[in-house]
Amino acid sequence: MSSNHIVCPHCLATNRVPHTRLNEQPKCGKCKQLLFTQQPIDLNQQSFTKHINHNDIPVVVDFWAPWCGPCKMMGPAFASAAAKMEPHVRFAKLNTEQEQMLAGQFNIRSIPTIAIFYQGKETARQAGAMQESGIIQWVNSITSQL
């Protein structure tokens, strides 16, 4: 039986979850909270590195800023896509105002920018606000090739 390593969004512990049990609302072995909350998680430098490098599922990151109008407009669509696509994809948000060095490291030039990371590497990037259906379609088109 194959399993996935899933990073807990609450305590950052890495959990081994059998692939066949991803849809059964798995809980963290350390903190006992749900591994998937059906909403994007907020990332900082430490949690970003952990989630990108230790999740065996794709991680979709929304690089955004609180002053950005298109970012605010896309927020609900991104959250809705997360609710529909988890647990096979992790959705996360990174505030580029708070994490400027990380945004610079990934050469984020416009926001919102959505990037998909898999096995520690960026696999795709899309700049500009998207609606829920566009987010889901784009993520599926990329993750189906992984």
C-alpha cells in the first residue's frame, strides 16, 4: 500500500497517510488535528519550506498582498477551489508583504501569482487573478502530469 507524507498545517509534523485513506479526514499523529481543513493555509518562511519540501502531494501557493485588489477578489475563489480539491492537493497563501525575502527568492514580480510546487520544486506558475473554475482547471491540467 502506497502512502503519502503530509505536513500538518497546525504543528508542522510530517505524517505518513496511506493513499487510500486521504479522503477519510486523516488527523495528525502529533497534535490530533485534521490534516486537511478544506481551506488554504497561511505560510511563513518556516512553514513554506516544510510544506514545499515534505508534502508528497502538490502544493498550490497563492502569492498575494493585503493591499492588492485583484488578490482580495481572488481570495474566495482560491478558498473554494481548496475546499473542492483537497486532500489530493494542498492550497496555501503567502503574504508577500510579510515574507518579502521569500517572494524575492521566487522572483514574484506581480500579484496575485499562483505557483504549483511538487517534490520541492516549482512546476508551474500563473500570474493574475483567476476565478474558481479557472483555478481548478489550471491546477488539474498541471497536476495530472505529475
